[in-house]
Amino acid sequence: MKHIFFSLICVWCVFPAWSAAYTTQERLQEASDLYFQYHQPEALDKYVQLSKDTGDRSAFLNAVFIAMEQNKPKEAVDIALEAYRLYPQDSEVLEMAAEALLADGQYAAAERILSFLPQDNNTAGFFHINLARAQLGLHENKLAKYNLKQAVKAGSHPGLAHFLLGTVYEGEQKYKDAAKAYEAAVDYDHQFAEARVRWARMLELSKQYEAAYKQYRIILASDKKNTQAAQALARLKAHITKPEKELSPQPAFAEHTDVQPLVLPAGMDNPVEIKIGLGVLQNGKPAPRSQVTFSVSHDFIVNNSQDKQLALGHAGETWQAVLENKHSYLVAPDGKKTAFKKLITVVPSSDNPTQAATIIVKHLMSGAGMSWASVGDKEYRGKLQILHADNHNLVPINVVTLDEYVQGIIASEMPAGFPQEALRAQAVLARTYALKHRGKHKYYGFDLCDAQNCQVYGGIAGETEAGNAAVEATLGQTLQYQDKPIESVFSANCGGATQSAKDAGWNETPYLQTVSDYQEFDWEHLQPYHFKSLLQYPSAAYSKYNKHVSMAAFRWARVVSEQELREVIKNQKKDIGPITALIPQERSRAGYVTKLLVKGTKGTVTLHKENVIRNNLSLGMLRSSYFIVQPNYENRHLKYFVFYGGGWGHGVGFCQTGAAGRADAGQDYKTILKHYFPLAQLKGVE
């Protein structure tokens, strides 16, 4: 193969002698250690020197990766082209060189080197995406459109392929086609907020006003500060003909669900009770509310705060608690009002041993702050308390036994179709979490909330036959460390490896350490450049399990424009002007970015901790802080960043999708829990 570039002055051509006792592998390990000890510049120097001394392929790839990460694209190009000179047939070297050229805005050279890249079924889709990125930079839109359509067919990073295809259609003013492409990106990854914003805009431009209105409503529900969505909703109201209820229908219960009571074995006759705050805000704080409407499946009594009977109700009746002029009243179906102070408790009665009583509470918020936020009716076991918290707020609280609470969590926190052993592991963790954090929100009058601030609690809607079976199979079982319930944290998908509590920016915790979920990758010999291939290609891992769950939870991509990112940083941190670079300054061995520098023309912002990083780099939030990020230029001006990421959530502790993959491979719940919490002990097992 002929060299495809102009003559290159080779600074690596002479490999000087070096001590045989100091092996290449030892030098690679030394450089790797520097990188994971957060000394990236020193690590880069080590890798560059090793590549000069030995021509080692891994040293070259690591040097290119770190140079790109440190916003040194020209240095990355120089290193990559020398690696290409030595390894002209190596597809990984070719691809790394092409991406370095893309990062430096050298689109013609990137397009040319990509033409030499051999393709197979595993890499074809991503090849077409990179080729399209080069062609978009060269304004070769027809070729870019062709390659993006090929990428869509190949199925590699479908969210990214559809998004970029949408930008091409948008540039051609084919708004309906653009809307369909952006919609496909959102269908693959509902967290892709930037695609949803563009989808809404294209729907509006193609005069699909009601559809646009729905999408802007979703955007505003997940980001109250999104002025663009708020302005669009106000603008679109003049075009809306359907009633608001029709545009945003909410499910309501016509009748109570027939559920069986949870029967506890002998020796568990005095179960722990948990108080759950319902319909809370994203931070677990009670939502403002002046009315609570409820109905009960069976006859019931209402007691006051002194546990004295205040009223008697019958099955199926609709009752209310209301605030009027700072006074609280219980309102019967006939309109009769009974004043109460501080608290009332609705206590259902059921003499049927095969049927449990349930309570429906009307108009509760779910998913506050999330793209799927909604208001609807919810049904619960146990008792209902209504707390007059202050002069202007009523707080609905569900009082249930510990295991009834766990029943209402399983399907809300883990797909009901996951294998039984994964569900059992989740049940143990949910029970452990409840005991560990009981009283977390006692300031507000309840123990735990029903949102992600605690554990997502759906009540009856969170129950399934399989989930209830998992709870019953693990009754009384918890994970403990030094005879205390552990911090049983979990995330939807760890993306291949969990990170330690310390790396996430939390307190160092002995039993919350990094463990790998990869099945074939040699984790012991991890090098920094491996994160590129691990994140851009579908590596074999237990957390790659894709039954009943979107693959976007395992591997995702986001495109965030410089303008969007500039506004996010300005609104949430400070105005640093146009963004010039995103530089990961610290990355854990699990791959998660733990410290990132945002550079602007007027200053910088440093982001620490996984939740801060996720919340400040995109509209809404990134799925995780396990990502690599690449800049994209147009006429030497930075236009957007492409994030290639893995996992969904903080990545600490239990990996839910990984647990499903392990259960699918035949592991039982005890083995699964031991993998993710190797220092914890399972207690309560007969």
C-alpha cells in the first residue's frame, strides 16, 4: 500500500538501545499507571517515548488516544500518521488515525485514509458514520447521506446515525424527513434530548403542530429551565385545536385491582413498617399540594393524629382532604367537611384472606424531572396518611410493611421480564436499601420517597407475579457488611464495569469497588486506548444483555452542539463564552470520567463527581460519565461534540442489566450478589 500523505519527517525512525531488563510491557504498565493516577501529560510523554524507542503498536495507540483526550489534535495526528507508516495494514491504527484527522478538522485526509480501512460486519456501521462525518465537513452532503443510510442499515450506533442523517435533511429543508430521522434517534435512545429538541423543531416547521406540542411538553417536563421549549409551547398554542387532555392523556383507574395479601411465615409476625412519601419532587421533597383525592377498595375508617376515629367510609367511595384558608378538612362523598389537624390515617379493612385492600390516590406526579414525567392515578397496598405539613401543603404518605414496599419496587426499578434470579437479587437489594435509609426524609414526615432520590416505588403498578415471587423467595434476606445493612446502590447498566464509590465522588466504601462485567476482554491488562474500542464497538459483556431493555443503556452516543453546551454551562455554572474544548482530566480504571475541564474563550469550568459531569455536558443529562468525547469542526470552527458512552446511571454497586445477563448465563442470585459486592455477606438465609 502506498503512503497516502505528503512526505513525513520521521522522528521515530531510529530505535535507540534501551535496557533489556526494562521490558516494553513494564514500560506500558508504568505509563498506564500514570494515566490512572491522573497524570495524563506524564503518561503521554511515556507512551510517546516508548513508541520512539520501540515502535510498539500499543504505545502509539495510547499516545494518540491521550493526545486527543487532552485536546492536542495536531500532536495526535503526527503520532497517528507515524503509527500508520509502521502499521499500514492495521485497521485499529487506520481508524485511530482517521479520528485524529477528524478531530483536527482535516476532513479530506480523514476521508482518504478511511477508504483504506477494511470492513467486516462488526465495524461497517461505524466506518460509515466516520466517513459521513468527514464528508459533512467537506460539504459532500450526498455522499454523507448515502453513508449515513448505510450506517442505519448496519445498526451500529443507530441513534447517532439517525441524528446525523436528520441534520443533512434539515440542511436540505426537508423537514418531514428530518423529523422522521430525529424521531428514530429518540426511539432508540429516549434520553437523547438534543435529538428530541430537533425533532420538535422539525415537526413545527413541517406544520405538525400538535405532535410538536407533545414533544416540547416532554422537553419542558425534564428541564424546567428550557426557555426554548417554554417559548415554543406559548407559540404553538394558537395552532392547537385538540383539548389539552387529548394531547396529554393520563391513565385513570376505573376500579381497584384484585391483589393477594403478602403472607409472612411464622417468626415474622411483627413486620417493619415503612412510610413512603408519594408524588414527590426530583429531590424527594413533597410537591406542593392543596388537595388529596382517594378511594378505597374496602370499607375503611379514618383516624386522626391521636388515633381516634374521625370518619367511616365505604368501598368505592371518593373522598378528599383539602386545604382551605390554611385549615385542613376531610370531605366525604356527600360534601360534609370534618376539620383535622396535623394528620389523618385511612385504614382499610379486609376480612377476605385471599384479597388485600388497596387505595387509589388521584393525580400523583411520577418521574419528576425526567423525560417520562407524568401525572396520573396510583394504587397502593396498606394505609394512607395525609399530613398537613404546613399552612399550604398536604402530603400523601403510603404506610406499608417492608416487604409490601419491596413488592412495589421490583417492576419499577427492574424490567419484569428479567430472569428470576436477577429479580431475587434486586429484591434483596431493595430490602437492604430500605432498612439502611429508613428515616432518610423524616424531616418531611416520611421515611423514603417514591422517586429516584430513593427507590422508584410504583405501588400496585410496580408489582408483577414474577417480582412478587422474587420477594417471597428472599423474605428477610439482606446484604450486610460488619453486621450492618450495606449501601445497596445500583444502576440500570454499568456499561461493562462498575466504578468505586470513591471514583464516583462519594465516600470511600470498602464493599463498593470496581468489578468487571466484560466476558472476553483482558481487564487485568487494560490500557487507556482500549476505552475507544470498548465504547465504540459492542464488546461482549453480561451488561450487554438486550432482552426487555434497550441497547442504548449499554452503548449510546450523543451529539451536543457547541451552542447548546455553551448555554448549559452558562445557565448552570457561569458564562465562559464559546466552548473550545472538553478535556477529561481524571478517568478511573472503570472508564468513568471523574474530573473534566470545560474550556471557553472567556474562562474555564472544572466538573467533579459523576452526577455533576452528567448534568452539565448536555441538555437534560448524559446517561453516564463513562464516555469519550470528540470535537467536530466546520471551516475550523467548533460546531459540536460527539459523546460515545456506555451504561446508564452512576455505575456504582449492583449492575441491573449485568445481573440479568449473569442470570441468563445460569448464575443464581447469591452468586450475582457476591460478584458485585464481594465483601458483603448475605444474611437471613436459612
